[in-house]
Amino acid sequence: MDVSKFLDDHFDAKEWVNSAFRAHKDPGVSKDQHATTLVMKLQKFIQEVNIVVEEASNQAIQNLPKVMREIEAVKQEATLLREQMRTVKHDIQKVEQDTAQSMQMLLQLDGIKSRMKAASDALKEADNWTTLSADVEDVFSSQDIQAITVKLVGMQQSLQMLVDTPDYADRCQYLEKLKNRLEAILSPQLVAAFNSQSLDMAQMYSGIFRDINRLPQLYKYYHKCHKGTLLQAWQNILETNSGDTLVEWLTELYDTLLSTWHAQVKWCGQVFRNPVPIVCDLLTEVLNSLNPSLPESVGTLLQEKGDTLNTLITLKEITERFAKSIEGAVESHMTDDPSHVKSLEKLLNTVYSPFRPYILKYRTFEELALNNDLDNIRLDHQEIIDTVRLLGDSVSKLFSAANQANERCLKLTDGCGYLSLLEGFKNYFLNYAREFRRVLVNIQEKCRMDKSSQDAEDWSLFQHSLRIIQTCGELIMHTDELDQTIISSIITSIGSYHLSPSTTHKVSENRVSNKKNLLHAKASLLLSNLSDIEALESLVVKLDEGDTPSVLPEVKKEICSLSEAVHKFAFDIVFAQLQVYLTGLGEYEMWTSQSTGGALTSDLPTFSMSPQEYITKIGQYLMTLPQQLEPFTMQDNPAVVIALKHGRLPYTDEQEIPEHTADLWLESIACGTMHVYCEEILKIHQITPHATRQLVTDIDYLGNVLEDLGLRVSDTLMNIVQLLQAKAEEYPEVAKTLPQRLTHAISSMRGIEL
């Protein structure tokens, strides 16, 4: 039996039992027999363990007196040691007290000795300067570089001890002249060593210049040699590929610079102690010294091609590939040295510098491109149906151009130009809305001209208006989508620099110490105006904190206002026929007529009277509305719902959109009918008792029609009925609880004194 598993701290009894049964392979022994055998073995093992534990316990009890005696002995020795330590401490304190004055004297003597040694060294160095300067001309005459270097280093060390001497400045000037002479001697050899990439010679000269504190001058020799080679390479690119454009030239130039970086940083690492800023500064000088310069070449290409934005994007993509490649290459060699960060930032600023003047004018370029796209969107046509179709087709074209502009902003400005783009979008959409309104006015004029030749029951114009409403809904939906797309693009492109340091940019954390933040560092590569950078930072912060739910508020407001105008236009089309029926109602002669057909009717019951023709036409028209509004209920059209939500119908309060938008339309038209009907009733100057009863009959008929449509009569109309039905003697009492405008108007037409 394997009992080793019982020693495991995480022993599982179930697992052990299952393993024991899985290991049972004897078919002649049943599981019960096998289990009995295991139990017997375990009991035997337990007995053995108990015996071992008992023996160990007995042995421990027997050894316990001995252990106690040893512990007591250790305790006594510890007490003795403590007393001895106390005695030693007392002796040390006594020695310190007895020798304190002597130690103070020794310290003073040591200080005197140090100052005397410093004076002696100064005298020796002063004497050494005299000795070294005496035969310096002989050393220079020998042309022995090593001897000259040793001589100058010695003079340099001596000069450090002579700072306070009266002629210190003259001696410094004399030493600098000697260093210049040595540099002049080494100059041809330095150029030859750098041009031939002679590692041994370069290392030797690097040591010499380091010893005489002239490494910056050595870097200048290095830059001068390689800058000439790279500038000549640029000329060769222009001459060899004269038939190409800046696009091809730039690609080849950047390939040359990148390969130069990799080769030179490896070589400089063996010559100089800090190669990264040296090679970065070399590339920076080359880019600033090109002839023709990159800004000049970019301007020439734009004049030739004319397509400013797309041409700049093409050049920017080439430049950005090089910038990312060189940034990654530099970062792989970077340390915590601040000069590394500074030299890389200087190089990247130089790389992007040709684009900064154009990004400063980005809004102008983008507005021109958007206006060209807008000019290509046709909205008007001679026929109304074709105009409506053009308005609907314009939505996709409008936002396709806007999305392309968003892509251009990301590619050209890396998101840094969004403030300019948002201003461009504002003008772009407001211009479109202005054109939309102009076309809407034209449609209204055509509708007025067509009404005389159309049947009153022709609903085609209303169907056209519904299509325009749907277009407005699509405009609102696409505006919301564009708004969210822009916000997402801002957060993705430049917001990440504000939210958290990018792990892919190893230099980012170092840059934070020199810039306000990563976003500032990124934006400063393309934006030259500090106020623009601060405004961009403010926008990103507001978006991050949720203070700016929309970046196109003016555009949304204008599109919603446009939707409301279209709804008013559609309402006017539907209501026009009702307006015809109601206009001039107050001037009808029937209100002053005493009878109908020459018969006296003042005593006839109300139910015997029939509604007049004008109100029956209104009722018939209202009863046809549900059928004409059927498109609202027959199909699920989210664009129409969105347009209605942001474009309130006349005579309706701001409320939630019902399940069937046709119900809201029906309510709007009915409320408009009752409102105009009430106003026309109040224009009646005089009404006879018979006409009063007739008017009540007409109003009751309208109420029945509205009830059949599931609507209720307005309070104003019900108040008018109440005042019309009130007896003359009861009128003042009834009028007390009703609006004065109504009570005075009705009392005047009925000839009742209040």
C-alpha cells in the first residue's frame, strides 16, 4: 500500500479511495473483499503509527530534565554576559570623557594639515603651469599629437587650481588658443577618419577631444562630414528621378535617412558615450539644410496638382511612416538621459514642420472641399415629385462627404484639427439647411399654384410632404451618428494621450516632464499656435468628463428647426382645405336670418335642425384623415418618428410620441380646426336666436365627428356652446366662471347686456 499520500497537506480521502479501487485489477476478488483488505491494512498501519508515537513520547519525557538543566545553564551565562557588557559600556564612556579635549585638538590639527596640503598643491600646480607653458611651443613643433594632448591636459588641470589668480582669464584664453591649434592640426585627420568610418582613429580622436573638453566641436566635425554626404544624396535623388514628384523623392529620402540612423547609431556607439542625440541632431540638421527645402517642394507640388488636401494627406502618410519608424528606432536605444528626449522631440518637430503652415489653414481647405461637395448635391427640380426625390437622395451624399472630411482630418492632422473641422461642419450643414429651406419655399409656391388646378381631395402633395418629413428624420439620425463618430474619433485619436500614457510610446513618460501632458506633446508636432493646443486639450477633457454630450450642437439645433418647419409645411397642406371651409364664417348672412325658406323656425326643437353644409364638409374631410394618414400606421418608419419627435406639430403640446404617430397628426389637425372654428365664431357680429340654435347644432355635429375619431371637443368650443345655449336671464351667472373674452364676444353677438 502507498501511504506517502497521507503526508500531503491537501490530502483528499475520496480521491485516495477512488485511486485504490481504480488500482484493483484482480478479477477474482470482489470490490467488497478488496475494501475489507484495505481496511485491515489501514488499521494495521494505524497501530504501527501509534506505537511509534508512543515510543517518541516516552523518549521526550525521559530527555526533558536534561533539557531543563541546559536551559538554566544558558540563562546564567546570559546574565553574566549582560553584566560584562554593562562594565565595558561604562569604560568606553569614561574613555570618551577623558579624551574629548585631545580628540578636538587632533581634528583641528587635521584641518590645518588639509589646508596646508591644498596650498602646497596649488603652489605645485602654479609652478607646473609655468613649467608646462615654458616648453609648449617645442611640443607643438614636434607634431606629436599624444604629447601635445598630455601637455594641454596638464595645463588644464593646473588652471583649475588658479581660479582666484588675477590673470586667470588671460591664462584661460591662452589655453583655448592652444586647443584651437591642436584642433587645426587634427582637422584634416578627423574629416578623413569620419569619412572613411575608421573606428580606431575615431576612437582615438574622441578620447583626445574628451580630455581637452572639446567634444561639442568633435560632434560638429562629425555632423559636417555626414551632412554633406546626405545632402548630396538628396541631390542625386532629384537628378536621378527627375520625372517623378515629391511623393517618390520623399520616400527615397526617408529610406536613406532611416538606414543612415541604423548604421550611424551603431558606429557612434563605439566612438561616443552618448550616440543617440548625436545622430538625431545629424538628421535634424540634414532636414533643415535640404536644397530645395521640403516646405518649398511641398508648395511646388500643391501648385502643380491642385488637390490640396489629398496631396497633403499622401505626403503626410509617407512622413508619418518615417516618423514612427525613426521614433521606434530611437526609443529602442533611449535611456533616462533628458538629452535623448530633447533631441528626439527636436527631430520629430523638424520632420512635421513642412505641414504646420497648411494645418494652420486646414479649416479653409476643408471648408472649400465641403462647399465643393455641397455644390455637387442637387436639391431643386421643376417637378415637385422630382424635387422631393432629390431631397431624399441628398442625405446620403451630404453625410458621405462629411465622413470623408472626418477621415481626412484623422489622416492629415492625427485628430489635432478637429476644432477646425467642427467649424467647417457647422458652416457646411447650415448652408445645406439654408438651401433646404429655399427649396421648401419653392415647393410651397408650386403647391399654391397647383391648388387651383387640383381636386380638393387630391392628397398627393401631403404624401410628398411626408417624404420630406422622412428626409428630415434621416438627417437627424445621420447627424446623431456623425456626432458620435466624431466624438469616438477624437477620443481614439488624441484622447488616448490625455487619458493614460501609451505603453507603445516608451518616451511618453519622459516627455511629460518637458510638456504639460502627452496630448500637448502630440499636438505641438502639428499645431504651432499655443491657444489652439489649449483649446484642443479643453475639448478632450470635456469629452472625457462627459461635460460635452455633443460636438455639433448648432447643427443639431438647425436640423431640428428644419424638421419643425417641414411639419408646419405638411400641416398647412392638410389644413388648407379646412381653412377654406372656415374662412369668412363670421360674415355669413345666415347668422342674421330669421327663418329658413320663409317659415318661422324659432320654436322648432333642436333635433329637427340639420348641420349646415360648411360643417358637414369639414366633418367629411376629418373623417377621411385616418385613411390618408395610413402610411403612419402601415409601416414602421423610425425616420418619421424621429422627425416628429424633434419637429413639433402645430396645436400640440410637447409630449411623448404615441404608439401610432398618425394619432398625433389627427389630434393636431382636429385641434387646429377647433381653434380656427372658435376664432371665426367670435368674429360673428350679430346672431339671431334661430342662428344661435343652428350654430349649436353645427358644433354638436363637429363634436360627434371628433368623438367618432376618438377625440374630444376643446374646452373653448364647449364654453362657446354653453354660452350660446344659456338663456338671456341666466347668461350673467353662467358667464362668471368662463373666460371674459368669450363671454363678452358671445353676449355682444346675442345682444345680451352683462
